[in-house]
Amino acid sequence: MPRKKDPVGPIIDATMQLAAMAGWRNVTLYDIARESGLEVAAVVDAVGDRMGVIRHLAARADQAMLAAVDDDWPDESVRDRLFTLLIARFDHLKGHREGLRAVLSSLPTDPGDAFVLMAGPGQRAMRLAMEAAGVSTAGIMGALRVKALGMAYARTFRTFLDDDSPDLSRTMAALDTSLSRLDRLAGRFRRGRSPFSDGAKDTAEAATATAG
């Protein structure tokens, strides 16, 4: 028996194309259904509503990000792990840049959608990145780590939206700069220990660096 085709991918593609052409505020479930070749009821069953499309897109980007974890992970620094994870996420999203730009440009006039994006997919992605890099997101310190990484990601995202290089070189440079800035700030306020660090190994390395 043939497997049932997953409708979410075509729905995401259709929604992002429509947003790029007509603006996010003008996209309706009817438009998405017509563009993706589905019934409106099927679209709702698959994604729920318009913001459900964004949540599914974010979830798939998260899966692509987590797939970047490899066998060399134990030998890499937390900063390098985060760089690898976030670039993998950007790489997954690059085909939808025009649509994402349209979505983001509408947020100042649509606080409801803005809240959903900030409180939902965005926070989830940063927590997943931190945990996949081996850093705890528990407690107050964990929340601060997630917030700091979210700020670095947001700064990089602005560059990503205008990055037409085939290898995302501008995005990589922007992310490298943002992560380096966080490391420098950590050095000023936490005696050289990065907000991304976690565990005895990082504590020992920071102590050695301070002693030297």
C-alpha cells in the first residue's frame, strides 16, 4: 500500500510563496489551499491555521539543525557546536527567505503574530540549540543563556534575510561576529567563562586561563 503523501511540505512552500508575492497579512487559508492543491479542510487538519504553517516550518528547521550533530561533537567547543547548529538551521530556511521577510515585515502591525513567534518557535529553537550543544537551559542561568543566544540569532537573521551568497558566507560571518561578541561580554562579567559553557571541563579551562 503506497504511503500517504505528507501535505505539510507543499503547504509550507505555498504559504511562503504567497507571502512573498502578496504580503503575509493578505494570505488566507483559502489561498494556501488553492496554491497547494488541497482542500481548506485538509490544510486546517495538517497545520491548524496560518501561524501553524510557521510553527511547522520552524519545527522542520529545528530538525535540520539537530541533524548537524555528528561524531566529532565531543571534540568541538560549545561555541563551535552552536555555530554549526545555527548555520544548519539557516541553510534549511534559505529557500524561504522571501516569504520569511514578508512575515517579519508584518509583525510591527500584528502584535498577536509577533507574540506567537517570540514565545513559541523562536524560544524553542534556542533551547534546542543550547541543549544539543551540551549546555543546560534549566533555571535562571539557563534562561539567560537562551535569551543571549536568541539575541545573537536575531542579529544574524537580519543579515540572513539579505544574504544572496550561495554558501551563506555573509550569514556565517555575521553569526561568527555575534557569538564572538557574547564571548567577549562573558569575559568581562564572568571572569572569562562563556555563558554557553557548562560542566566541570569548562570550569577547569576557565580557571587555567585565569591562572595563566
